[in-house]
Amino acid sequence: MRILAADDDLVSRLAMEDVLRRCGEPELVLAEDGADAWRQLAGEACFDLVCLDVRMPPPDGLELVARLRAAPGLKRVPAMLITSTADRNTVLSATRSDLQGFIVKPVGPDTVGRIQRVLAQLGAGILEPVASAIVRLRVDAERHARYVGAFRQQIQSLCGLAQELASSAGGAHARASFTQKADACRTAALTLGSPRLEQLISDALALLAAEQPGAERAMAQASYWLERVAGAQPH
């Protein structure tokens, strides 16, 4: 997993790093403030989770979440607050911000477990576990692996088309092809128990239809999540 953690206080950032490193040994990207975090998010890297302090030089944690939720192609990136700021206004703002968690510093013995539960729930939304999927779909593990392999090919194809369209290299034919393949890929996502990927594909379709940028980023995020989870599943 790749997690972005932002805190302008060095000691708090180190403490957050220590906690996150015990949550499945993720790849950590550390940001020294909100502006640094936004540069990381606006870059090419995809993330599984963003952990933010609230009180940072602008943009603070809540402002950063608001930017994230308003950004085409980025709004599905999960975020949580790990902060010592827990006044009533902050808590109310947090409840309206589509967050995956709110942890009050100082971190305690249960913090690692809470973050691990969030990550497990997020992973289950990317791809249904094999054991339950083969029962629901009434197939064996080998057949399920073929389904997932075909789904990965569909996502990769959509990524290529989205990048082509973003670079203005694709015309009407590429747009029509993307739309057709995306509709089929949405069905595949729902079949395989991938609601988070279905959302990203739908986002990409909507952005393309509105002639707004971000479809390629939404598909890159979908590809990143699927490759990480599918690659870890038993075959």
C-alpha cells in the first residue's frame, strides 16, 4: 500500500510515520505541510490513503480534503485525520468531509488497529475476496482468476485510451471506444465485487462526457488499486 502522511510538526510527523509503518508495512510518502501534500497528490503517484493533521499552514487538513473531493479524478482517494484538534467545529466539519476516519492525538495502543480496519474495508471494496466471490459466482478458483485477469486487461485498455484522449491524440473513434469499453468494464466491476472501481470508471465516463480533464487520473487510480489487490490474491 502507498500512504501519504502530512503534518507540519516534525515530532508528530515522526510519530505518525511510526504508527503507519506498523499497519502492514506500507510505502510511506511524507509531506511537511498541506501545500507539500497537495503537490504529491497532484503528481503522478496514486495512493491508498491520505492521513492529515488539521492545523497546518494553508491548506490545512480540512481544506486539503475539500480540494481532494472537488478534484476530478482524485475525489475517490480515501482520507483520514490524525490530529490533536478536536473542538466542536472541527469535528462537525470532519463529519461533512467524507472521511474514512478521525483519530485524536496522541496516538494510543488502539491506533494501529483502527487504521488497519480502515485499510481492510477499503481493500474489500476494490475486489471481493476470492473465497466469497467463488461462492457467489458459482465458479472455481481457476475460473475466478481468469475473470480477474480479463478485468485487469479491460482496466489497462481503458487507461491507455484515457491517456490517449488526455493528450489530444485520440479523436471521435477513441472516445466512442472508451465509452463502449467503460460500460462493459463497469459491469465487470460489479460482477467481481469492485464497487470502488466501478465508481472510478463512472467518474471517468462522466468527465469525458463533460469534456473535463481527469478521466486518465481516475483510470490510473483504478489500475493502481486493482493491480495492488489482485496481485496479492491467491490463485
